[in-house]
Amino acid sequence: MKTLKNLIPFLVTIFASCGAIKLTYDYKSRSLTWPRSYNLRIYVGEFKETSDSVFGEMELIGTEHNLKNVFVIEPRDFLRRAFIKEIQNSNLFPLARNEEEADIVLQGTLDKFYVNFKIHKIPQQPNGLEYKFNTEGWIKATMYVYQKGQLIYKINAKSEIKDKGEMFLFGHWEDVVRDELDRMLQPMIFAVMDSVETFVSRR
């Protein structure tokens, strides 16, 4: 019985390490107002995935039982939702409710996505700090602009992040990852919007 009791924490650690975590993510826009605006109504359509490599990994090291977990982002169309939010909060294009009433349609393919979030347990500091983290990740997507069913523009977009910081509680890791995802997605979204605006202004 004593042996069984000693095994329980070890087994829990193994099961926790093997199971994937669903990380709910809702992109926070920066509400950037663009200097120019267009009357072209835009509809953000379907975003596909070209591979199953759309995931992240969380590692906890420096503890008695180190931990490693895979996490997947929910909802799966998080990138599409992020574009909708950023366009909606800018004055660049008005959003169309559907493809039929749109002047241009933006679609995308999520080609690659990966985030490694590594947490280091450190001796507790006088201010209560117990953890440091390192983030490394990248995202790659192909964006397509359609007008009247015809492809008029294609954009190869990518962004990456290398960051480090501090955490007071291990339980806050999901919130920190969400903030890191915002930092990784924002440059790519702004670059795509800027590219679409430049293309439209020249037509």
C-alpha cells in the first residue's frame, strides 16, 4: 500500500505530461486607427490549415517532477478571428456581413504555427517571484485577396517571437501565453493589412 501511495504522484505527473491541453485564446486588438480609410467592404472568409503542426509546448523545469505538456489553441479559427477584430477596430475597411455584399474577400491558409513556452522554477524572491519564462514561436500564413471571385493579390506573411519574462504563480502560465500570442500575431496582422491597403491604393 505504501508503494502504491508513492506511485500516485508519479503517475499523475506522467498522465499530465502526455495529455494535450486546450488553451482558449481570444486575440486582443490594439485598436490602431489607420491614417486612411476606404469604402471597400471586406469580408474575412475561410482560413485553412495545411498541416497538423499547429500546436504549442509548455515545459516546467527546475522542480522535483518536471512537466511537459502539449497545448492546442481553441477555437481553431483563432487567426481569422484576430483579423476580424483588428479590421473591425480600425477605420481601414468596413466589414461586410457575408461574401455576397463584400467588395473584396480576404482568405488565408495557416501554414505553420508553433510556440515553446519554457518555465524555470527559481528560489522564491523577496517580492514573491518564483518563476521565469522563455518564449520562442513562429507563425507563417498565406493570405489571398479576392474580388468578384477572382484572386487579385497574394501575401506571404510570417512572424516570430523570442521573449522572456517573470511570473509569480505557475497557474498564470496560460494568461502569459495568451499575451505572448498577441505579441506574435500583431506584427503579422498589421503587415498584411498594410500590404492590402498599399495594393488597393494603387488600383
